[in-house]
Amino acid sequence: DRDFAAEFASGFATAGALLHEGVVSTQQAVLALLVGNIVAFPIRALRHQLPRLLGIFEPRMGMMLLLLGQGTRVVSLIMVGGAYWILS
């Protein structure tokens, strides 16, 4: 979806500008993008995924799939971010 791509593109553009100006380090920019992704997930999930899942599955199953999928995504982003923080 174009809105989804635009959200990422604007985040990358902002991070790139801040990196270019020397305001933030590469590590700070990467972690800010990861945190922004984690914080924004509930709104994106409700706007983009929940209607589709509720249209396909029963409400309880659709909600369970949404929460499991997004929970897994958030946990993996936290793990990758933590590994990046430790290794960089």
C-alpha cells in the first residue's frame, strides 16, 4: 500500500538528513527507525490488517492472528535492535 511505503520513505529521508547534518550517529538513526516502527505498529495494524483479517476470519480468530503476528514482529524487532546495539 502506498501509505505504508510513504511512512517508511519519510522516516528514511528524515534519518538521512539528520545523518548528513551530523545531528545523529548511524547507530542512533537505526535505533530511532526501529523504535518508530515498533511504536507505529498498532495504528498500521488497525488500519491495514484488522479489516482484512476480520473479513476473512471470525472476529476472535482475526484478532488472535493480528496479535500473534504483530507480537512476533515486535519481539523480533526488539531482538534485532538489541543485537545491533550490543554489536555496534
